[in-house]
Amino acid sequence: MDFNLPPALTAYLAELDAFIEDEIRPLQAQDDNERFFDHRREHARTDWDNQGLPRKEWEALLGEARRRADAAGHYRFALPSEFGGKDGSNLAMAVIREHLAAKGLGLHNDLQNEHSIVGNNPFVLMLRDFGTDAQRTTLIPAMFEGRFRPTFGLTEPDHGSDATHMETRAVRETRDGVSGWRIDGEKMWTTGMHVATHCALFCRTSGADGDARGITCFLVPAHDPGVKVEEYLWTFNMPTDHPRVSFTDVWVPDEAMFGPEGGGLALAQHFVHENRIRQAASSLGAAVYCIEESVRYARRRKPFGEALARNQAIQFPLVELATQAEMLRLLIRKTAWEMDQMPKVEVEKRLSDRVSMCNYWANRLCCEAADRAMQVHGGIGYSRHKPFEHIYRHHRRYRITEGSEEIQMRKVAAYLFGYIGPRKAAFADL
């Protein structure tokens, strides 16, 4: 077994580092853009008088960083070459995401709003695999040019993890001689709605509550008169772009349907494993940053004339975190590598439990590492002059989103006890 990373990947990490030093750090340093990353970050990013939304200057800075990354050939790394990408593998993306997050806060990678110089862009692949010819032809280029900005309308106020009990309804209705659908309902956590051009809106079109079939996705114009942002939910980590949105007597033509009628949940699940393994790698990287910063601080800090690092009360908790990080890194990279060895449809059947293991444990580890970093650093660690509180507040959300810990542990249990997955046959006699 060879645990060495491919030479091309290690070379690419060096290329990314050089790009960050040459392009991104100077951009972060100019025009007091450091205010978005130092102790002023939450205030600088948040327009408190405008529903807590991100300030335009903050989003413009992120946009400029992505533009430069795209021009340098990095932003679309994970996409197929047909879309200007580099056919980046799951293993490569896991390694890159950990590498970037381990650098700490910065314009190169700030996952409060999923920003990175190496983008994720799952909606492009959703359009490729589920869109009509017309949708692919028009919307994919428009997305790269910023003219098509979709958000995701799946979760509802009374239905979170269980999307099959969806109350948003779409019924067939012809208007002015054009066949289409009337939509009524409400969604929660429709992230990015304040800048979206469309909402990929999931509605029940047939079947009964609890049925997996009968849910359909529509591309609904965000500025339709029947679309209303009811409130922006202020969160543990501000700014917020997560609103509750109502859809009242919204009508769309048949051409707005995205994917197969009644098969919309396939879209929602389309990129879940790739998202989860990459997000796990990011949480691992952030955890490593917290651990390493704590080690360095403990070596420098000398209360009572002796380095903190000599105290076992300081050493042992960091030893445990470092051990978990080493083990988790191997599981993440092995799982990502295995994902690359099989067709996408096989990942759900054979590896979904491993992906869930990586994700829920990485998110928990990151929160524990950030908390320990605050403790090691003492008062200054609790302040906003260190990034640990920001890391904790952000990554704490991942223990709920991307599938809550409980949902992911339930998936692992289903595989472990043979209710689904490769072990099912072994328990067939039960």
C-alpha cells in the first residue's frame, strides 16, 4: 500500500500556495480588507441595519478573489474539463480542502459562506446530469458569468431532515394557454436568496406524505411577485443569508421543471457524498489549525517561568486531538480514493456509511479542537483577537447541516447492522 500523495497533487498544492502569496494575500492586505478577518470581522461582514445580511463590500471582495482564482485556473478545479475544470478527483479535493483550511482564516478560504479559491460548484453537475438541453446550454454559461445564481429550496419550517413530508405543493395549471404549475408553500434556510436569480424549489406534485416519489424540482424566478422573503434567520455565526421564504400563487411553465417529474429527491441527493467528504476535509483542516496554534502558543507562553507545554494538563488533551486528526485524515483520504474507484451510483450502495463517519466525526473534532484552543490560549483565546471563536461558531453548524450528526450516525448504524448496504446479505436469515 502506498500512502504517498500523487506527485502531481503535491505540486498543485505548491502552485496554490504560490497563487495565494502572489494574488490573494495582497488583495486581503489592501484597502483595510483585513477588517474582514481580524477582531472586527463579524461587524465588518454584517449589515446589522439591513436584516443582518452580508455587507456588499464583503461579498464584492469574495467575488474578486473567486474571479482571480478562476482566471488562474483554480476555481473550477473539481469540474470536468468540458466546463473549464481540471477533472479534480475526490481525493484531490479532500487534500486541497484540508490544506487550505489548515492555513486558518483568510481570503483564500473562508467557509462561513462556502468561499474558497478552489470551488465546489455542485449545481453545474446537477444541470449537466438533470437539466434539459436548453437548460444546460443557457444556464451553465450564465452561472459562470454570474447571470444565473440559484439557491436551494428544500427544507421547510415544519420539516427539516425528512424532506418526504413536504408541504409545498405544485399543481398543474394552464395560464394564457400555456401549460404549467401553480406553486404554494414555504421554505427555510434558502441560503443566498438575497442575491439569487432563481430558487431550485422542491414541491410535492403527486403521492402521499412520506413517499420518496412524487417530489419535483422547479427553477422558480427569485423575483416573482409571489415570492416573498418573510425573515432572515439570525444565526450563531453572522452575517446571515438564510431566509424563510413563502411562495404564494407562483406560476411557472413546464419548461421550468428541473429533472424528472416526481423524481426530485434524486437531485437533492445528487452531490451529497462529494459535499460531505469535502466538508469533512475542511473541518479536519480547521481542527489541525487549532491544534497547531495551541501547540505553538503553549511552547511560547511561560507562566511562573515555565512553558505551558510542559504541563500534562496542556499536553494530553492536545495529544488526543492530534491522534484523532491523524486517524481521521487516513479515513477521509481512503474514502475519497475509494469514491474515485467506482461509478457514482455505487458510492451510495457501498461507501455512504464511510462518508458519514468522516463527516460527523470531523465536524465534532473541529468543535472540540476550537474549544480546546480557546482554553489553552486563556483569555486571549476567548477574545475575537484569535480566530477560534469564529471557527467554532461556523463549524458548529455543520453538526446540523449537511445531514445532522444523528442522521449520519443513523446511516452508519443501518450499514453496521446490515439493514442496508454490503452487510445486508450477512443478516438475511434474521
